[in-house]
Amino acid sequence: MYNFTYHRASGLRQATNMLGKFADAKLLAGGQTLLPTMKQRLASPADIIDLNKIEGMSGIELKGRNLVIGAMARHADVASSPVVRHAIPALAALAHMIGDPAVRHRGTIGGSIANNDPNADYPAACLGLAATIVTTKRKIVADEFFKGLFETALAPDEIITKVSFPVPKKAAYQKFRNPASRFALVGVFVTRRPSEVRVAVTGAGASGVFRVPAFEAALKKRFSPKSLEGLTIPADGLAGDIHGSAEYRAHLVGVLARRAVADAG
Amino acid sequence: MPAVSLTVNGKAVKATVEPRTLLVQLLREQLRLTGTHVGCDTSQCGCCVVHVDGKAIKSCTMLALQAEGAEVLTIEGLATADKLHPMQEAFRENHGLQCGFCTPGMIMTAVDMVHRLGHELDERTIREELEGNICRCTGYHNIVKSIAAGAKAMSGAPPHQAAE
């Protein structure tokens, strides 16, 4: 890892000022992606701004019909939170499937979303649950937030503070895990909301997380795995690599979507 | 170089480190606590697992400076003067190791597992919880046995006897 200057931010305003001041800075949340990336010299920021000592960024609470999770909440906290398990059990289950126990003790929801890895789990939950990402500047709906591979709508000096998830009627996440990396080869998050059905897919898209309107329309008519029988998605525009071809991933999307609907009940 | 103050195995420690120094490097190279190992250095293998503020983490994937003010527990901090920790004893009794390289991480993960999930751990739970710890010798069978026995022993119950 190349050396850098380390800054420990004590508040969000200070962290924002630092982002404005240093041209080549990176925020450090859980560090479970950033630090390995820096070791591989795929990233070599001149300045690291550590968010871990900022108070009040990891709360988890139910506010009316929304589950609000602080950006620095660790995956282990989300997975074991009685509030999350009661309000959106599928989200707690998803957090429990990330990495391994030690990684879950460090990794954060905000870090995962800001990184927008095309194989990460949380982007599927945000898009599938119609979450709103709250930042130091504004509120961004999930449909507008994820912009492509490792790309988001975040401005260079903007920091995620929390994520707000409307509590759905039903939701489930099904993940076909890469056994080595523990990332999703494909993951499908299905949600039944009062006004709509959402099907969000991670791991498969050549430009990151996406929704499947054809599946959503079929499920809106009748929320049952049977509604998806015979429906497929084209392999065009999907990712293919040594772990699985685009055709294989397209097949998995259908299988996992049906399983998720069955699981959501 | 920046300074960091933390508690390691109950003792207050001060050190100056480069910003890029990893927690595991501080432990091994400066504090000479070489029980914590570096296997893969890519947060896969779990040989470097230590507890920070009571939670198991991979010390190859945390900066030393991030441990400012933290309580760190390493494998060296488990045993008392002449008595092994019940989990260490269980690994010895159940032959939970061969070469021993992964063992410190396995034991730190196992103790964390007991803290979170209690003293009655079934095989499936243990195997699932071990997904971040890789052993290339044992095939895990005796590690799983060791952890189940160690978990019980940590509650003060009579220790599980090895099969042979």
C-alpha cells in the first residue's frame, strides 16, 4: 500500500471540509473494500478521511413507516438488530450473508452503497426496497443513485449519512454466492409494496444493479412464483466472466426471482 | 509519524506508526506479538483475527491508527500465567490443529462466536461461522469438535473428553 496522510474526522462538517480541501481524498468507513484495494495499488489516495470517530452515524430506528439505518451501521449490527429483523427481515438476512463474521463487524452499509460494487448485496436491497439515500446535501432515491460500475450520484464532497427503507408488505432476497469471494454471483431482491412490486438484480448487470420491469409487471398481477414461469431476461447487457457466462447469469436471475417470490410468501 | 494509543491484552500501549501501517503489523512487528499471523493478507483466511473492543476483526484489514483508544485482545491475551483458555485447551484436547498456522485466528473467531451465540453451538452453526477462517490441513472436522467443546467449557461445564 502506498503511503497517505491520515485524517480522523470528528464531525461531518469537518469531513466535508476535508473532502473539499484535498483533491485526492477517500473516505474510510469500514475499510473492507478500500484497504484491500489500496493494498493491491488499485487505489492510492493521497489523503484518507476516517469517519469512524464521528458520533451518531450508526443508529438503527423505525420512524413511522420507514426503517432508518445510519451510514456507519456495521453489517453485523443490521443482521442482528431486533428492529431490522422485525420490520424488514429480508434486509437483516441480506446483511448476514455479506462476507464473513469478521468482515461484518467492520463493513458498513454506507460504505457498501457508496462503493456500488456490481456484485454487492446492499445495492439490490436499496433498489428493491425503494430506499432513499440521505446525504450531507440532499435525499436521493435509489433509482437515481446507482449510476453504473462503482459509480453513484454522489458529488465529490457529499457523504451518505443514512439510508431510509420504506417497510414493505413482503420482501425476500435470494443470493447465489461466489464461494470464494462471498459476493453475489447473482442476487435478486423482490419486494411487494402497497403500490408496486420491485425486482432488483445485483451481480448480473454489466453496469451494476438493475430492475426487471417484465417480472415486476407479471408479479403485480399476481404475486406468485407461477407468474414468472416462462419469463426470462436476455443475456445482452449482462456480465460474463470466468465465474459465469452472461447466459448463465440470465438463467440465475429467473431461478432466484422465483425462489425469492416463494420465500416472500 | 503519527502516534496511536491503545490497550493490548490489558496493557496500555503507545506507538508511532506510518498511516499505512496495518493493525497486524503494529502487533507483530512493533509489539512483537507474533501469535497473530498473516496468511493471505487479503481478508480471506482469518489467520489475523483479533478482537477490537470485543469484536472479532481481521487485523490485516484495519489501520493501526484506527485502533486509537481501542481495547485489542490477541491470542497472547487469552491464557493466564500457566493455564490455557478453555478454548485453547479444547483445541489441544481435540487435536484441532495440525501445522498450527491458522490456529490463533480460529481460536479468536471461536471465542467471539461463543460471546455472540452462546455455549451450545451445533455443527452447522460452527461451520457457517468459520467461513472467514481457512485451514489447509485439518479438513475442519476436529476444529469444529474443538469449538463445540470449548464453547461448553467456557460456561464452566465439565470439559468434553476427546474421543481417543
